[in-house]
Amino acid sequence: MNAGTLPSSSEFRRSILNLTIVISVVGLMIVLSCLQSLLVFTSEQWLWFVVMVVGYAAVSFWPQMRSTNRHLAPLSEYLDDREGDADLAETRRNAFASIIDLPRRNAYLGAFGWLIPNLLIGIVMVIRFEQWGAYEFGIMIAAGIAAGFVAGSVMLYVTKKLTQQLRDELTSELSDPQERSSLIRRLPLRNKLLISVAGVAIVPVIFAVLLARTQATGAFASFTIDWQNSVLDTLEQQFDPEELIEDRRAAGIALIEDGNIFPAPITASVIDLSSPVASSLQSHVVTHLAGEVSNGVKRGDSHEYSSRDVFSWRKLDEGYVLVVSTPVSALRIDTASSWFVYALLILGTTGIALGLAFLIANDVSTATRALQLEADRMASGDLSVGTVYESEDELGDLSRSIATMAESLRTTVSRVAAAADRVEGTAAEMAAISENVAAVTASQVTGIREAARSMEAIDSQVKGIADSSLALNVSVEESSSTILELGAAGEELNDTAAVLSSKVSEVSSSIEQMVASVKQVSENTVALSHAAVETSTSMEEMASSMREVDTIAEETARLSDEVVAKRLKPPNR
């Protein structure tokens, strides 16, 4: 990997921040979709919700940024200092630990980053709005769980993919597996599978159950509103508005209370908006109606308004409204049995999802455990055939690849062992040859010493010959009668001495060649045979020279004897 391809510290932090913003937007869309599908918000409630979301984001942004920067500090230090000459051993270790833990940390932030704010917003909404109860609060929590699950799961795997290049670079620089293992905070694959598979199964089922209940209740409420509008139309046709106000001025007095007309009880009342306390409706409903009337609205219903009553209304004169209402609790929906069925459905789905996730996780963990044990066994030096794991999926392919690798290693090790045996045999042979060379060298050294002693003897003989020559010269001077013969003998003696000197030079040269050959033998075993041949040749030359020297010496002795004999022989008179 080229160092130039790695991002700078600012680029890396910016990429993590951009990912966090994108995932946050996705989580917000999930929450809004859940609330829009399952609850009815008034404009005021939406305003409060948006204000609280923005406020929470503003309050939590800087603490989260400081926490993220603190976690990314080792990575920033590594990216900034890696081009310098400083020792990066400890920095590299801290950066590796940080980048390995980054996906897990982002996953936790993504999950709890939506569950906690939804919990807080739900509490505020329950306190602020009278129509918010346990059901609405539960929907808010469910929306936070769904958004947190999606955001956390996506953050885990996308962060890991986003940081893959830098992780690989740090891994290559920390080559010791044991060192890397000590820096990793493990997140077991088993847990990943359990959470992912169970969450993917459970979250959609819960949303589907809540949506089904909301749709069923909404359909019944729409039918009720349509019936109520029919009742209002009938009342408007049968009664004059002033008559209704005069006869039913007391707010909340029922005009219709006959459950046989409609499957659920319907109450028709004239509400005095100036004194809502006397109304049977909730105070926030009367406030809502007063607001609608003040805005010029003359008729409406509860279709876009959440309350404990399903109602329709008509504006009358002098600040009165005619309202036909039905309590939501009076709608003939078997809530208890419905929730029991929903609970069974959710529990059954949860059990099946967890069971399936457990089986998948167990299958994967069994395979990975077997492969890890096999790899550890081979790493310890045991290349024998171990426990074989087989499967029909990619883990089976990996197991077979490891088995093939082990077989290749066994074959390679066998070849290396055989080569080592051959090398050992060759080394033994070379050791024997070296011993022979040492013996031959010792013999040659002995020969050289003997040659040196022979040269000393020759030198002594030459000196003796020189002495004889001097004596001979004296005799020649005294014996005039034999001057010619003695001169010829002297010339022959001089020639013999010259030949002897030449032979001595040849012997010295042969000795020098032999010494060079001995050095070459000691320096290079490979040239042993060639050196031995040269040494043998030199020895033969030396022996031949020695023989010639002996011959010359014998001839010199003979001539000397003749000279002496002639000197001692009396001259003829």
C-alpha cells in the first residue's frame, strides 16, 4: 500500500462526521415515518416535536463531537506523524486499537443516539399534552428502537468498510499477531448474528402489528365519523339552531343517547365555548374547537386530531357548537383479545427469530472455532491430519482450503527434510575429504621439510666442492706439467657448478610452487585435486633435480679424484 493513498487526519475525521450525519438523517426519517403512520399529531404537537429534536441535537452535538475527536485522536496523531522521523511504535499501537474499536463505538452511538432522545421526547409529550397516554409513549419508544437498530447496524458495517484501508495499513505495520490480539476489544460474530437476525425479524413485525391496529382503529373511527356527520345532518334538518341553543343551553346535555341506533353510543351535545368546564368532552378538545371556530372553520371532525373521543361538530350561532361524539373506548373493538393476539404474535416471532439467529450463530461459531483450533495447531508445528470440518457453504470452502494448505505444508516439509538429509550426507563426505586433504597436506609439509634438509645437504656439498675447487686451483698452479688438463678440468668444473646452481634454482622454484599449491589447497577445497596434481608434478621435478644433483655430485667427485690422482702422480722425467 502506498502511503500517499491514506487520508489526512482532517479528511478522515470529516468522513466519519459525514457518515454520522447521513445515518442520523436516516434514523430521523425512520422515526418520522413511524410517528406519521401510527399516531395523529396536531400542528402544535409537531411543532413541539421538531423543537425538541433540534434542541436535543444542538445540546448533544458538541459533547458527541468531543467524544468522537477524543476517540479519533490516536488515529489523527498517527496520520499526522507517519511521514516524520519520530518513533511511532506506541502511536501505531494506539491507532490500531482505536480503529478496531471504532465500528463498535459508532454502532452503540447510533443505537442509543435514537433510543435516548425518543424516550425524553416521549416523556415531555406525555407531560405537555393531555391526549398523550401510554399508547402514544409506547409508539415513540418503538420508533426509537427501530431507528436505533437500523442506525447502529448500518454504522457498524459501513464504518468498518470505510476504515478498511487504514486498518489494513496498520495491520501490515503491526506484524505480530499476538500483539494485535492484545489490542483488540472483541465483538463476537455470534453476537452480531443474534442481534442482526433477531432485529431484522422483530422490528418489522412490531411495526406491522402496530400499523395493523392503527389502520383497523382508524377505519372504524372513519366509519364512526361518517355516521356522526349523518346524525348532525339529521339534527340540523329537524331543529333550528336557535331552538337547539334555547332548549339545550346547558353544555353537555345529551340530545341522543340510544346505543341501538349505532353499534357504539353516540352523544349529541351543544357546547358553549365560553364555558368549557361544563362539557363532557376533554378540555383540550373544547380548546381545539374554539381555536377552529376562531379561525373561521364551521365544521370538522376528529380525523386529524388525537383524543379519547371520536367526534364531529357543526358551528352554531353565538359561540355554540353542536358536537356528536363517541368515546374511543366504546368502539366495539375487543382490545384485550387484540393485544393478546398481538403479544402472542410478537413473542412467537421473537422466539422464532432468536432461535433461528441462535442456530445460525452456533453454526458459524462452531465452524470458526474448529478452523481456529486447526490453524493454532498448525502454527504450533503440528502438521499431522487433525479434525476435519466440512460444510456446504463458504466456511466449508475455507476448511477445505486450510486442509489443502496443510497437505502442501506437509509435502514441502518432507521435501525440506529430505534435502536436509542429503545436505547432511554431503557435509559428512566433505568432512571426510577435508580429513584426507589435511592428511595429504601434512604429508606434503613433511616432504617440504625433507626437501629443505636435502637442500641443506646440497648446500654443504656445494661448499665442499667450492673448497675442492680452491685446492684444485692451487694444485694447478704448482703442477705446470698438467696445466692444460687442469684448465680443461677447471672449465668442466665451472660448467658443472653453473649447472648445479641452475638445478638449485629449479629446486627452489619447485619448492615455491609446492608452497603455493599447499596454500591454495588450504584456501579452496574445491581445487584440491588440481593442487594435488600440481604438487605431485612439482615433487617429481624436485626428485628429478635431486637425481641430477646427485649425478653431478658424483661426476664432480670423480673429476676431483682424477685431479688429485694426477696431482699425486709423479711427473715423467
